[in-house]
Amino acid sequence: MIRSLGRQIPAILLALTMGSLALAADTSAPPIGSPAASAPIPGNQLPAPNPAFGGVIKNDALESKPWWAPRIVPPKKAPNVLLIITDDAGFGVPSTFGGVIPTPTMDRLAKKGLRYNNIHSTALCSPTRAALITGRNHHSVGFGVIAEQSTGFPGYNSIIAEDKATIGRILKDNGYSTAWFGKDHNTPAFDASQIGPFDQWPTGMGFEYFYGFVGGDANQWQPNLFRNTTQIYPFEGKTDWNLITGMADDAIDYVNRIHQISPDKPFFIKYAPGATHAPHHPTKEWVKKIHDMHLFDDGWNKLREQIFENQKRLGVIPADTQLEPWPTDVIKNWDDCTAEEKKLFIRQVEIFAAYGAYNDYEIGRVIQAVEDIGEIENTLIFYINGDNGTSAEGGPLGTPNEVAFFNGVNEIPVDIQMKWYDVWGTEETYNHMSAGWSWAFDTPFTWFKQNASKLGGIRQNMVVSWPAVIKDHGGMRDQFCHVIDIVPTILEVSGIPAPEVVDGIKQAPIEGTSLAYTFDQANADAPSRHKTQYFEMMGQWALYHDGWLLSTKVNRAPWQAFGVANPDPLNNQVLELYDLTKDFSQSQDIADQHPEKLKAMKQLFIEEANKYQVFPLDASVAARIIAPRPNITAGRTEFVYKVPMIGLPQGDSPMLLNSSYSITAEIEVPEGGAEGMILTSGGRFAGYGFYLLKGKPVFLWNLIDLQRIKWEGQEPLKPGKHTLEFAFTYDGIGVGTLMYNNFSGLGRPGTGVLKVDGKEVQTIKMEKTIPLILQWDESFDIGSDTLTGVNDADYQPPFPLTAKLNKLTIKVDRPQLSAQDIKRLEEAQRNNRSSE
């Protein structure tokens, strides 16, 4: 007894001396106070308070004893964590779960790890990613919708509040190296400029290193790419550079670098490539590989049947799963497509598949780098296929330009699309595929990304590998789980608690349930510990509870985003009920057999919605893209610039759409003439530019790469000072109509006038204008043009301005609704409600 107590006394004294730092006795470890000492922290408070000084201080150093606070390290045996999440990929995409697209990296991990066939997303990008990094529901952390659609309600403002620290912050303060590669869709669009604030960027949310793009998607050939908070252009001067490889290269460099510097320090990496979100941008080599496999020649009906049979053969779905009939009311059968349609659609899907296969290959290179440094055994890898179901935002016909969809042009005729056939997937397209393929890639479920009430929108699949711990190689797990379960899983296996206080702010509870219990083979068939989960996205909602699923009937295809929104999405719905314990594919609606269960489930949804900031429900889609937000231009009508500037994102730049405006440039032309960009916003796929071309002033509107309207001076400007002005008078009544669930004020005609030194040189009326958004991954630039240009026929970026810019002034006159307008809109709104 005395001997045992004697062994405990040094540890007890140590804990008392260190205050907040706790260390198990380890006689082989450097003594606490020495420069080499390290110790974990309790983790309840972040950052950890400084420990009390443990040395001796006298009047002189020779009689004093130095003491260093131990370096903070995670608990012993805490694993490295590699968290991989791909984009816009449904259950039937990867070969690991029955798909035809080869994903050998995922296959290899599954053979040595576990497959999960019952993990869920939120049905949309930003929300799923916010839930993934916080362990809380998406409305709880302000991401009821994507960042670009945020509104002024707590569940929808795109701000992860300070009482909900991310897994990056928790692990960093507990001694991990933390990094984020790829897509960052969790920075508010109004905080994405060079002035910040940067607290909602990855580096402000606990990730020490960030290499990726900010926003929903990016041109993979010329992305709006950042290292930490600085924009970079590694693709300049390179014809074959692609971000999928570029970020893998950077991640591999990071892994090697941090391991070489500190081999014992574990890492946490969030790896979030843009694939397979539109634009689908694979390299030519991968396009050829997939084309030569002829995977899609028989069309989408046969593809769906093939995937379904593969899934049953692999055992990733129950053998008695039922497949619903093809939805001919939504998408026509393959045999009803014309020969030209089939040719285009096969091209579209081959590019998509090449993108997915290429992405899996590059993920494999990153995993190989972990293996090469000898860390694969103690690295916990989550490979999540998709942050929602496969996207159908290309519409029934697909599109060469996704920006067109976001402006309401979602069925570009096939004969027009064929003009891009040979360059599909290159830098000349911002492409998306037909929704027919998307339906097949969500097999065995129905519907798509955005549809939160159908498993096709929310059911993902996942592989987990951790060789040192998981021994049930190739095992299947069918417990219900959700992306909010990943954070508590990481915390449990690393021995790190969820903090109670971060930066002096009491933390909200983690809302997910750890999956660590499923790693043990003895728990392979254990009941799910995640019992209840709500889903909601843009007015479509569902509730899972102990095997039952209440869901609203789908009332809007994803490409139908511009109509009148359901004014009462809580009650004005057809409700369906499913028993998922017997109906894996959500194909048998039994609502009429269980009316009391239906009623109870709806009440439970309301309780969950109140708990997690889901209210107020909002069924609008496109309207929220243009909703007012607190960006740096809010309330301003005049903008003055005197020096060149590049990289201002769309969310923080002057908004000219649906308004009258004038742009005045005061320049000085040198001897010999001048050319170059004065002002541009957007790029090849939608935007405008004000520039000098061979000395002549030009103003050009690029209308979603389908039409370009150009005002041009007749003569080159002579040397000396000049004032150039483009004035536009808008004929519509503006975005105020959206407050009445009405789009009539948007995208209306207008007249533009180009003036040189006060003299009118050309007037053109635009019969249509862009209603909602310019190309979002391009910036507002003055004095040159970054990334892509608005008119390749005129110039190639950066096209620097060789004249001197003395002053650039933008004035915006936004329409205001008259009393008569309001009366008419209110009447139309009442009529819409009464007709439903």
C-alpha cells in the first residue's frame, strides 16, 4: 500500500504544480519543466490556461531554476485523421457501392476497413460541410442553406457562431497539426474579400493551413485559389494544370513537411475536392480512359438497372430492396431520346465519370503519401462519398454553363449545346450533365441533391479505415448515422473531450453521436445509437425516428428554382411515411395505414425544428441568391476607385443587376495609344467588361456565354485625358418584388449608352438582362482581368490597362417600389395563395 502510494505521489504533485495540465506518470518522458517536456491538457477549456510556473526564482539566475511549460500534445495513441468528402455524388456513384465509375482507392480502403451504407447528409453543400466540421445540425450553425443564399435568421445567416467550435479548432488546441484542402463553402459570401474579417475562413476556424477555393464551386483549370487568405495563381503559364492534381500535390507536400519537422505530432486534414460538383473538369487522359470503357452507351435506364444489380451482388443494399419505376413524368426514357440527344448526353456523363475517377486516383496519391511516411496504421481515414445526392441542376438536358441555370436558363436546346461538344469539360465550359444520369447515380433511391425529403438527396455512403484498430476487414455497417456523427467519433477515439469553454465562451453541446462503437466487430449488428434526425432544405423536410421516416412529397425538381415558393411549407405539404427497417429504398408509402404515427412524427419534427433553429421555414430557392446581406456594399449607391485592384469577390462588390447605373472612368492615354481592362466583373460564363480595345472604348455584357452585347467607340482615343461613361437605364421595378414571392422585377430590359468625353457614341437596348448572379468564382477587377475574360474574341487576361486611371466612379440607382406596385404585388400574392 505504501509502495503503491509512493509511486502515485510524483504524479499527484505534478498535477498540482501544472494546474490545468494533466499527465500520467511516465518515467521515460522528459521531466516536466524541461524544454523537451510535453503533456496533454484536460481539454475542457480552450485555449488551455497557462500552468503555474514550476521553477525557482531568486535574485540572480545562478541561484534560480528555469522551468518551461510543457508542449501540448494529444493523449497518447491519438490517431492522425484524414477526413475526405467528395462533392455532389449520390449513393450509386462509386464502384465500392455498386457504381460503374471506377474508384479503386475507395475499394482498397473498404477491403481493409468498413463500409457504411446508412450515413446521411443535409441535401446541400454548405450545410453538410458545416455539420461535418462542427458535429452540430446545419441550422444550429447557421447553414440552413448554402452561404450564397443566407438570410437574416439564426439558422440561415451562414455564420458559425463562437459557441460552436469546429473540430479543427478543438484538435489544434489539443496539439494536432490541422489543415484544410479544397472547397471552403463555409465562409460567408460577405466575408470573402481581402478586408475579411477572417474569423470565418478556415484559418480563423482552427485550421492552421488552407489551400483551396472559397465558394460553392470553381473552374478547376483556373480556380479562385487561396493559400491561407492570399489568392494565388499557380496555373498561370501552364496548359495542363488542374486543381484536382494541384491540391493533391499540395496536400502531399504538407504531409511530408509536417512529418519531417515533427514526426510525433499527429495531423488532422480535411480533404474536400471540388469533384464531382459542376463544372466537371477532368484531364484529357481520364476522359479517354472512361470513353474507352463504354460504360454509358446503353443509356440511363440500363445504367440504373446495372447499378442496382451490382449493389445487391456486393451486399451493400438488402436483397429484397425494391426499385421504383423510371420517373417518366420527370425525365424521359433513354429510348425516347433522339440520336443527337444520346450523343450529347453520353459525352456529358463520360466527362462526369472521368472527373470522379480522376478524383479518386488523386485521393489515392494522398493516402499513399501517408503510407510512405509510415503513418497509415495509426491514421483514421473517413472517405465520404458526396455531401448530398447527385446534382440535377443541369436540368433534363444538361448545360455547357452552370451559371445559366442559376439565372433561370436551364434547358438550352441540344443543337445549341452541341457547339461545345468537342470542348466539353475543358476551360471553355462550366458544364453539367443531364438529370437522367443523376437519377441513375442515386440508385437505389429517388430524387437528387436539394431534395431533403428523399433518400436520393440525403443518403451517402462512406468507408472508414484505421488499420491499427479496425480488424473487421471489408465489414459492412448499416447503423443509421449522419455527418454530425463524425466529430464526436474523432473526439472519442482521440481521447479528447468536447470543450466546455472556448475563448471564454460557453460551448453549445455536440449534437451528433459517436460511431466509434461500430469499429468493434462485436458491434457489427448493434442497434444504431443515433435515434432521431430531422432534415430540411428549402421547404422540403423529413424526420427519421427509430427506423421510421416521415417526409414531404417532392413538389419541385432542383432545376425548378424560379417559380412562386410554397408560402406555408410546414403545413401545405403532402406527407409520406416509410418504414425503413423493411423498405430500404423508401419506395413504399404507408402513410394511409398509420395516421396516428404520421401525426406524432410531424409533431416530433416541429419539436426538433424548434430545438435546432429550423424556423422560419422558407421554400424559396433562387430568390435567396439575391437577398440583401450585410456585405461591404450594403446601403451604398456610389463607389470610387483610384488605383488598380483585383480579386474582390462577387459577394463584396457593387451589384449592378436589376438596377440603373453609371460607370465613369477618368483616364489619361499616353503617346502611342492605350489598351486594356478598366473594369470587369465575372468572366467567360457571365459578366461585364469596360475596356480599351486597340485604343477604342468598349463596354460589353456577356449574357451567360450565349450572347454578348457590345458598345464600342468608333475611333481610338487620342493621347491625353478622357472621360468614358457607360450609363444604363433599367426598365424593371427591381428586386423588391421578391418580398412578395414574385420575380417580375428581375431580368427586365434596359438601355445602355456609351459616351466619350460627354458625347454619345452608341446606344443599344438590351431586351434581356441577367437577373440573379454573375459568374461567382470570378472577381471584380480594376486595371486588369484575372482568371477568364468576358470575351475571348477581344482579349486574353490579364489584359492590363496601359492608360493611367485617375478615377473610376460607379453610381447605382436601385428601383424602389411605388405604392401602386405594392398594391398590385400584394393582390397577386393573395391570388397565388388562394389558388393553392
